[in-house]
Amino acid sequence: MADSTHLLTNSSAINKAQPSQPTVGVSSIHVTAIAEFVPIAFVIIFVNSLVFILFLKTKTLRSPANYILLSLAISDFLTGLLNIPLHVIVAHTPIISSSELHFRLGFLVPVVHVVTAILSSYHIYIATLEKYLSIAHPVSHRLIRKGTVKAAILLVWLVAAFLGFLPFIWIDKTVDSSGKKYFVGYLIFCLVAVFALPYSFMLYAFVTIFRTLSARLKRRSKYCSHPQKLVARERRCMAIFVTMAVVFAVCWLPYFLLMLLLWTSDPNTTALDTAAHAIILIRYMTSIINPLLYSLLRPDFNAAAKRLLKKAKCYCIIRTEPVIQSCTPCCYRKQDCSRNVEEMSLQKDQTETEEQESKL
């Protein structure tokens, strides 16, 4: 776990005039770390792939708001496909024999982590902005088109890439103590630009959304006996974004604070080493929690998942029952497919019995 701390700070490169040497062997600690990180990477890839499949298979999910969630899922997918493998290779294996390459990859890993942090924060920010406009300013929200949302998503990726890879400008200066000033200033900037400013707006948006929904509920309660149903969906959507914001803050803010602490103090302590390993694990869990929020709490994704499972079930029944021509129409009529298949199977058995009796 010590390599995790040194990887976050690249402290060995700062305390020495040359890049750090890679680890010679894989210790029991490294084996344990690999056993923790690799399954998380596979789960991240699997869960976010489900989001991709639902989005591609269901046209009704391709709304402007859901394009933002798709882009966030892509960011989470890259965490499992790129971030974790890089971290494991550089920090927990002796695969890289070149000290220069090891040094530069050790610098790249925290930079890529920062890129995904910025992507997550800004995607949640624009998703909250979209929901805020749809509830507080519905007229302005109607003017938003898919092209506008796609342009905003592209801007988020460009800004995240620029800010994330900005430290490479002073990578050659990290071999001496003066390099600390650059990275400490950069981390403070990220705390403000990635957390403070977006979260200030999010808090304002959540309060405004809650007040708007409460006022709407009071007005409609005068004319409707069950007004709660009218705003239940909006409240549920708001709960999703509040949960996403809280989860992101819990999982990402400690990471930036730890980075700042490690760059401004002595990283060679057992407490910081243990905290670094735990916080990195928690940081990766956001890429699992985010897509699960979509499928569990969003009605449109949930309904799409149920339809997809129902079609898959019908397909499996068709493969096991070759006599049955198709059960797809019954799925589209929202009938019980399994019951129809069972009835047709009984008819088949009855026909075979009659044929055998006629032969006798």
C-alpha cells in the first residue's frame, strides 16, 4: 500500500534528483491490493456496459437529459478500463522496468484520476442544471435541443482533459522541491473549480427545486384529490441527483484533501498510507454506484431494463421450443409471454398424443 501513497504524490521523484525505481517484486501487500482492485474494475465495466446497452436498445431513453447520463457512464467505464489497470500496473506490479517510463506513468495516474473527477463533477453539475431548468424555468427548458446538450457534453470533456493534463506542463520541474508549489496550487484550484463552485450551484438548485415542487403541490391539492402522484416523479428525479451529489462528495472530496495533505506533509507515515489505499478504493466505487442509481431509481431506465429482460426471456424460450414460431408479439402486447408459451406447449403435446393414438 505504500506505493499507492508514493504514486499519489510522486514523492520519490521530488525527494530525489532522478525518477524513482520501480518495485522489484510483488509482495503480499501488492497481491492483496491487486485482488481488491481487479474485481472492482470488472464490475465497473459490466455495470456501465448495461447502461450502454439500455441506451442503444431503447429509443425512448435517448432524451437530452439521458445523453448526459450516458456520457457520465462513459467516464465511469473508463475508470474500470483505464484508471484501475494503470494504477495496478504502476503501483502494485514490477512490469515496467524502465525508471523513466515508470516515473512518467506514475505522474500520469493521478492526472487521469483528476480528469475523471472533473468529468464526474461537471456531468452531475450539468445534469442538475438541466433538471433545475425543467422545473424552475420550464419555458427556457423547452428551448434546449439535443445539439445543445451534446455541445455542453463535448465542452465538459474538453475542459476536463485540459485541466487534468495541465500538470504535464511542469512535469520536468517535479524532480526538485520547487515542483511542490505547482502541484499544491493546482490541487487548491481543483478544490475550488471542481468542488466548491459546482456544489454551490447544486445546493442552490436543490433548494429551488424543492420549493418549486412544494408550491406546485399546494396549488394542485386544491383541485385534485391525489396531487402527490403529479409530482412524485419529479421528486424521485431530484432524489437521484441529490444522492449522486452526496455520493460524489463523499467519494471524491477525501481524495483531493488527501492529495493536498500528502503534498504538504511527510507522506511516509502508516496512517496516511492506510488512508490513501482506503480512499482510492472508495473513489473507484463511485463508478459502480452511479450506474446503479440510474437503473434502481430512474423509472425510464428501470422500465427499459424490464422490457429488455422480458425480450431476452422470450428469446430463450424460442430457442428451447423450436416448434413455436415467435413469442415476440405477445411481449409487445404486454401479455404474459410464459403463459402463452405454456399453452402452446400443451397444444403441441396434445397433438403428439393424438398422432400416437391414431397410429395405434
